[in-house]
Amino acid sequence: MKRFLLAAIASLGLASPATAFWEYGHQTVAQIAYSNVTPKTKAAIRKLLAQQALLDTPECPAGTIEQASVWADCIKPLKTTDGKSRFGFAYTWHFQDADVCAPFDLTPACKDGNCVSAQIERDVKLLRDRATSPKDRVQALAFLIHFVGDLHQPLHAGDRNDKGGNDVKADYGIYGPARFNLHSIWDGPLAERAISTPPSLVRRYPAAERAKIGAGTVTDWSRESWEAAHTAYAAALGGDACGAVPARVKMD
């Protein structure tokens, strides 16, 4: 199981921070992972996801790695019979808004473990623990697949106290619907352009490249994505990541 987890984590880390993160992005990250693990690991993933019924979320299937990659987003609006959020406890697990205008520090962004990097580590521990119930094991894998994708979206890893760029209104080229903001552009158009630009990201990578890209800790990945977030703000704000924010940012 330990070998399976390490292989899965390393492969999920293959996607570059620019490769994120609406459904298409998350599914692509998952496909990259699946393409780069051993047959034994693939079998272990399939065996776990075959128990998706334990999650009791028929509206949000997780029977394949692609479905599991978006499960954590799909479940957000689900309610209990008395109208309460079933998964509201997990809302803050998708991001960690570390200040890009201060030295790298996850502590303020990760209170009580309620952030994406801490939850990745928690899910790994749950999957390693033989005492974990089958339901919790399936849920941990689905969360893990999604959260590794989230962590590699820069605006899930750093911001300027603006909800991960959601408060920064933005246009993308000539396309500028009112709902667009810096975060949604990184979630959507920029990611889709990166994914669709040759060479294909979904492929079997050479062993040396897998080892290099998959190396490091969750904290290392967090720092890398936080640095990418700083770069993203600088690109959007004319070179100064911590400069004044206009009423509407123009991006190409």
C-alpha cells in the first residue's frame, strides 16, 4: 500500500501548475497520473473506486479516476434531508491562501489543518492505515485525487487576501463576461489552452522525468504553486504582484 500511495502521489504531481482546473483540467491531471503508474497501482485504484457506492453520492459518481477527480467539487451542494450541507466541513480543504506579498508561510492559511496541503497528507495517512474503514478509504482516495489537482492551481495556493483572485475582475483577450475574474481564468481558459497545446500532457513519461517531477514533499509543492501564484499576479498587474489592482484586469 505504501508503494501504491507514493507512486500515485508522485504521478499526480506530474502536471505543471499551469495545468488546472475545471472538470477538464482535473480529469486531465487524473489521466496523467493513471498513465504513469504501474499495472499493480492501477488495479489498486480500480479496486477502491469500485466501492464508490459506499460514498452514498449517486449524484456524484466516483467509479473511474476521471469521475473521482471532480467528485470533491460535485459534492459541494449536496444537502442532508433536513437541508444542511453534507460536505460543508470540506469547503476550506480545496485551497490555502498564503499571502504572495509576504514570505512563504502556510501557518496562517492552514489553521487546524483546514487547507489543501494538510488534507493531502491526511488522505495519504488514511490510505496507509489498515484500520481505515472501506468507506473512509474510498473517500480519502477521491479527495486525494482532487486535492493534488487543486494544489497545482496557483490561485488555490496563494493570493492577496482576495479569495484566491476571485475578487479581481478580469477579461481574457476579447472575452470578458461579468463573472470572469483572475481565479476563473486560471481555472478555465488558461488551463484549457495549456492542456490543448502540443505535446499532449496525457502520456507515459520517461522514468527519469517521472522521478524528477514527482520528487519533493507536499510543502515543496505548496511553495512551488505559491511562487507560481506570485508570478500570476505579476503577469496580471503589469509586473508588480503587489501593486494596485485596477477595476478590471486585462489578460491575453
